[in-house]
Amino acid sequence: MRKQRNIVLFIATSLDGYIATKDDSLDWLFKVEGEGDNGISEFYETVDTILMGRKTYDWIITHMTEEFPYKNKECYVFSRQENEDTEDVKYIKEDIIDFTNKLKNEEGKNIWIVGGGDLLHSFIKEKLVDEFIITIAPTIIGEGVPLFKEDEYQLELYLKGTRCFNQFVELHYKRRR
């Protein structure tokens, strides 16, 4: 029997649990001294599919001046609006659970949920995230976009490992089945 693909969250957060400031800035993150690329290249080789919300996609298009960063991966953008697919992304308007379960049962590597906060909340609430790789920056923002939103859900995880990249600490958790 073929093994199901995993949905993996690989994300950075401030020490107080925010993934961006109120105005969606990540400037705080780039001020922290890391080591190399902080493990992103190694992780990137383990995935062949990218999932993100529309706001995250728009942020990438607006703030990244180079070419689309996920060109060599299958990339899906969840959106409530009608959108035309591009060379780089396919827009998904269908049910998150149905679409994700189809993807998980296809051949391939892991699936990376890049963000953002609303989409991630839906995935966590529906217990669709299999692994959490959270890199903590030694910065306190005070307010912003929380990594985990308040709601009625619980997940049991176990610690798979930790790593340090200079000032960053990476925590790797797997969801208990």
C-alpha cells in the first residue's frame, strides 16, 4: 500500500507567536542573524507541491522583485474569488478538505502549506497538517498576524527534533494519529 503524502507547515514566527506585523510586514524577521539559509533549501527538496492563500500569494507578487519563488513546484492558491490560472499557479475554489485529501493520495513528495493565517487556521482546525516545522525568531512584536488563531480545536503533537541556526531555533513536531 502506498504511503500518503504529508502536509507540512514550515514557517517562521516571532517569540510571541506572530507570523507578520499588523500591516503584513516581515521586516522583523530579516533583522535576525541566521545561519546559511536557516534550513529552507534542505526542506524545499522534500516538497513538490505548494499550498497558499490568496493574501499570501498577493504578498509574494507585491514584495518579491525576482521571479516567482516556487517555479519548479506545483503551486495552488486557495481563493474565494474567481481567478484565472497562471503559468505559476492554479487557483482552487473547491472545498479545502476534498482537494487536500485528493492531493495527499497522489504520488509525490510532501506538500508545503506556505500560509497565510486564515488558510492555515482552516487546515489546523480540520487536522490536515501532519508536521509543523516552526522556526522561532528572538523578536517580540507585540501584535500582528498570529500563527495560531483562537478557536475550538486541539491537536496532539510530539517533538521530532530541534535545531539552531545561529539566533533562530527550529522546532519540528508531528501530529499524533
